[in-house]
Amino acid sequence: MTRIVPAELPNGASAWRSKAREIAVREVVPLAAAIDREDRVPERVVSALREGGLFGLGIPRAWDGSGGDARSIAAVLEELARGSAAVAVLLAVHLSVCASPILEWGTDAQREKYLRPLARGGGIGAFGLTEPNAGSDAASLATRYAREASGFRLRGTKMFTSNGVSAGAILVFATRDPALGHGGISAFIVPPGTPGFSVSQRLDKLGLRGSETTELVLENVPVPPDALLGPEGAGLKVALSALAGGRIGIASCALGVAEAAFEEMLRSVRANDEPWKRTLVARAFTDLASARALVATAAERRDAGAPSATEASAAKLVASRAAVSIASSGIDVAGAEGVRSHAVAARLLRDARVFPIVEGTTEIQELILGRHLLDPARFPNI
Ligand SMILES: Cc1cc2nc3c(=O)[nH]c(=O)nc-3n(C[C@H](O)[C@H](O)[C@H](O)COP(=O)(O)OP(=O)(O)OC[C@H]3O[C@@H](n4cnc5c(N)ncnc54)[C@H](O)[C@@H]3O)c2cc1C
């Protein structure tokens, strides 16, 4: 079937897209059902990502990365997500909300120590912001840190941390004192082997099965002074800037699922064509095209160094909504076969349903968009 992919400018993104597509077709698609059923991404898939240099995407070669820009990352995540949403999210979290903030906020010594191994795929990156009582309102987090002579000590519980079991490095956000508000929060790079650190639960989920969603406990975990990422007190800035980039990644993953759902739907309608089904196909196509355009715009702006947080929020909102809507219409056209638990259409809907929640819910994207769009600087002539 001809792919519904855009004609791309001849930049590096096309080469990365081809490489990711080749890995997805060879390694991911054949295992997608097993990844969902067994709730595990096999090591051979992780090895294929590593050997393809995908863990180093967006990281300069000077730090053992593979180079590549935001458009390359978006293309790779979309291709992987067409095969398995869990595999794409594993890479998205590693690249966008762990490696990228270390590159952006770290010192050269921190890049040497923490980024270089991540870029080689020697460890998978994770991001621990959410807590049992702090989700959308991340600033209300309760994990505490204290300064001591040899560095810092961290104490608290992180919830829904992706890649938590296999992580080689986790960004942990903690406050010196909740009374200090935003300014009390700092970011730390924590290697999971540190004494006092444990994965207390691996959470069973509706969708994105295979992605390790975990609860982490930090019981007075000691970390050295160089674990502090960015200035002390700038942790929320680190988190929010990571999430703004991360949303392009999550939007790309949702786009890949939307595309897989569209293709599945076309197959189903071709096998049993009826006029009402064509209406659903038409709607799905326009939803897919809108999502694709927004993801491309956000990634292009980021690559051009232009402000891209508004476009990233819009892309995340629209792509995750498109994935849910197209996957749901896919069930409509498939009928009863579509809701059998291991049907591809059912898996796509379960996976799609998680995207409106991760890295900021749809309602939070609407709040962000409202704030950005009503800023007088945004449309100065109106
Ligand atoms: C599969 C998965 C993987 C995840 N991975 C990570 C990870 O790696 N690292 C990490 O830190 N977190 C991770 N998360 C957590 C995710 O970012 C949070 O679930 C998300 O931010 C929402 O927080 P919450 O679940 O506590 O919902 P809540 O904040 O409790 O929100 C519940 C509902 O209320 C709405 N709501 C909340 N506040 C407002 C408001 N002000 N206005 C309007 N509506 C509002 C929300 O939109 C939502 O519908 C993951 C979550 C999932 C499901």
C-alpha cells in the first residue's frame, strides 16, 4: 500500500525515516502483538535501535551521538510507532526528556559522564516528575532534597515513570522546601543503582503495554554534587523546557499510531466497502493530515530555532486526538472482530487512548495554548 507520508525536503530526516522504517518492518512489526500481550519490549528490539544509532539522535557526534534534528526525531518516532507505540515511547522519553535536557542544561563534565553513555544506548533515559499527588500541577511535587557535605540526598516517590526498570539514568525533580514554590525545585541525574533507590511497582496498563511504567522510591538516595542539572532552583524550568520538546516527540508517536489505525481501517473497508464507512475514512484522512501538518510545523520551528512550544502543544493535542478518533472509527468499521482483545484495531485504540494523558493532558495543552495565544506579543496587530 502507498504510504500516507508527506513529500519531504531532501534533508537528513528522510534518511533517518528510511532507517527507522527498515528497523520497524524487520524488528518491530513482527513482535508488536507479543510486546502488547507480554507487556515487554524484547532486548533484540532495543539492540536494533542501539545498532541503528537511534539512541543518539539529536545528540552531537562530539558526545557520541548520531546527529539529526527535530524533524529526524519526529520521523523516526512516527515510523516506530506505526509498528509499536511502546517501542516509540521508549525512545521518545530517552531522547526528549532525558538526553536532550542533559545536553541543553548540563556542563561538559556532566555531558561526558551522563550523556555520552546515553547517546551510545549504553543506558536508557527516564524522567521522574509525576508523583502520586502531583500530576498536571507538577509544581506541587513533594520529593525532597537536602544538601550535605558530599552532595545531596533525595527522598520521595515518583509515579508513572516510563523506562523505570531499564533506566541507565533518571532525571529526578525534587524540592528543597515546598514553601519555596517553583523556586525550590531542582533537577538531579540519578543512576538507578544508587543505594536507597528502588522500583517499587511496575504498573499494568490499558495501552502502551511494553512501555515500563513504574513507581520509584527514593529513600535518602545520596547523589554527588555533579548530579544537580542546571542551577539549583531551576528544576521546573528544566522540566518544562524538556516537556515542550517532548511534546513534539509524543505527538509524533501518536501520529504513527493514527497512521497505523488509518491503514488498518482502509484494509477493513476495502474488504467490506459501504458508503457510511467511506465517510469515516474521509474524516480519518483529514484528521491524519491535520496532525501531520502540525507535527511538521512544530519540528521545523524547533529546528529553525524559532519559539515552538505553542506549536508543540497544538501538535500533541491534535495528534493524540486524531489517534483516538481514527482508532475508534477503525473499531466501528471492523465491527465485533475489532473488539476481540488481541485484534490489531483493539490494540491501536488502547495505545491511542494513552496519548491524550502523557506529557501533559489535553486540558493542560488547552490551558497552555490559551495562555500563549492571549499573550499580546503573539498577535501584536490585533
Ligand atoms: C503511560 C504513561 C506514562 C507516563 N510517563 C511519565 C514519565 O515518564 N514521567 C513522568 O514524570 N510522568 C509520566 N506520566 C504521567 C503523566 O505525565 C501524568 O499522568 C499527566 O501529567 C497527568 O497527571 P495525572 O495523571 O496526575 O492527572 P491529574 O493531574 O490528576 O488530572 C486528572 C484530570 O484533570 C484534568 N485537569 C487537571 N488539572 C486541570 C486544570 N488546571 N484545568 C483543567 N483540567 C485539569 C486533567 O486534564 C485530567 O483530565 C505518564 C503517564 C502515563 C499514563
